[in-house]
Amino acid sequence: MADAARQLASLPLAVVLLAPGQRIAAANPAAEQLLGQSARRLLERDLGEVIRFEEPRLAERMAESEAQISARATPVLVPGQGTRRLDITAAPVIDQPGWQVLTLQDGAGAEALRGEGSEDTVLRAPEILAHEIKNPLAGIRGAAQLLGRKVKGSDHALTGLIADEVDRIAKLIDQMQTLSRRTPPQVEPCNLHEAVRRARAVIEAGGKAPVVIEEFDPSLPPVLANADALVQVLINLIANAAEACSTVSAPRIAVRTRFASGLQLHRTPEGAPVRLPIELRVSDNGPGVDPAMADHLFEPFVTTKKSGQGLGLALVRRMVRDMNGRISHDREEATGLTHFRVHLQVAPKALAHHKTKEDVA
């Protein structure tokens, strides 16, 4: 299995590990290149000797080791290079008080991250771990099959769920490995409500069982989507909602489906408008997102969680975009609800009819 140092060295993003007091404890090759100094020369130096933040407020926030920071195109003085505009993120290291991880991205890379499909570069990181993840998945699937031969009733159904989820995760890993080739996953007619219930079953089987209110429109036709990716999107959104409202006295999560006619998204290569009349909404009554972070929620490495990595919603957006869909976030202060809305296409009638005949067969 690849060690952490090798994985860090493989990242195209400049990463600097800061010990308490903002002393540099490690720097990957991308950081050496960006800062123009070797890791050996950087070690044990104060961060302020290597880069200087020209925004006083940012410098103050960096001094708070528990702060989550995301800054775009901020002016930074790099000795010997002059002032450069860098995209910066900083986050505390889990269970290591005073330690921080700092990432730096310069002009060309930052533009790639900000453009359409901006998460592509960052989301290629799972390719590094794909082999290591798939091996234990095969073992988990084999163990589930063995257990399935020995148990009955509801327990047997759980072993089937484990095996199915292993297969689904393996497929997602395969899809993530193709991101660098920009190959979208295959889409087909999908029952949106079945995807919601599958996602809930996975979350409940994992020991996290939030109370979810279903507000479904039973008349909705199938949507054009990738079934596995759709389930993963829902798992992320429902799990995030559960965590967001875990501190309120009466937590409430609602999943609503409805027609939202008129919404279009011009995203096909030919420039044709894509109609997105089906809305899936996941709502919670938690305290909401910090307004300063709201515009950056779907960007890589942006998170409001102390233990978060900031890739979950970036991956969700990528999967939704691959289905020619759209995802958005808004806060309704009057009701105290936070909404994540996914808009999808209706499956063409011919495809839906073909799928129905296959299901009957």
C-alpha cells in the first residue's frame, strides 16, 4: 500500500504541513517548485519567512490554528519572486492540536480549478488510491457472500446490501479513474424515488439513521441519470443534512421531489439547451452554512467541518454535471431551512419504455 508521503508527493497541488507556531514540518515537491526552495531548506522555518500574506485579515486568520480558510487570488509576497496571486486553503489536522495543512495554487492551476469542471484536477487524486481501495473491497464482498450463506431473514438482506454496495463503490472508482479522460458515465432511465430509498438504506445500515420525511410526487417520470452516481449523490446530501442538524433539539430532514418546469441549462457540446424539469430537494433545519463559505461550497478543499476534507460536495457537483444536471444551495431564513437542490432531465420516452420492458422481462 502506498504510504502517505508518496501520496502527498503525487499531488499536483502545493501542500505545506505546519507544526504549532506555524513552523514548516513538511512540503511536497509541488510546494518546493512553487516556493523556489527545497524541502530541506524549508523545514523548521517560520511560514512568515517563506511567504507573507499582504491581506492583514488573512494573516490573522492563519494564526488561528483551528480556522478553516479558503481565499482566492489573494496577494502573497514570495521572497525572490515578488507578489503573486495565489489560491489558498488552510485546515487543522485532525487530532493534532496546533497543526495545519496549507495548500497553495498559482495562476494557471487556479484558473483550471475555477473554470467549468474545475474540480477535475483535484478529483483525480482518487486514482492514486484506486488500487488500494479495490483490494479490500473484494475482501469485504467475499466475506459478505460467506455470511449470506449462514444467515436468514433480515440479516440475509443486509449481507446482500453489503455486496451490492461494494459493487456500486467499485463502479464509482472505475468512473473516477476515467475523469482524466473526461468520459461521462452512461446514463439511462432511473426511478428517482428508488434511488432515494436505496441511499437511505445504505445510511441506515451504516448505523446512521436520521429521520427523513419523504415528500414525493408519485407522478414523476423516470429521470435520465446514472443510477450508481445518483445514489452516491443522495448518500452525500442526506448524510450532510443529518450532520448539519445533529445539534438542534428537533432535527428535521426532508427529501422532496417535484416538477420545476422552465429550468434550462445550456451545457451540451452542440450548445443546445437542456431542460431540467425534475427537482430533487434535500432540506434540513440545522444552523446553515457560514455565509462567507456559501459561494464556495462546491469547490475542492472547501469545508465547514473540522474533520472534513472538502471533496464530498465537489464530487457531488461533478457527478451531477456528468448527468447534464445542476446542483445548487440556498438558505431560507424565514423557515430556518437549508436546501440542496438537484435538477435533472426527464428520460426520453423511448428509453423509458425500453427500460420498462426490460424490467418486466
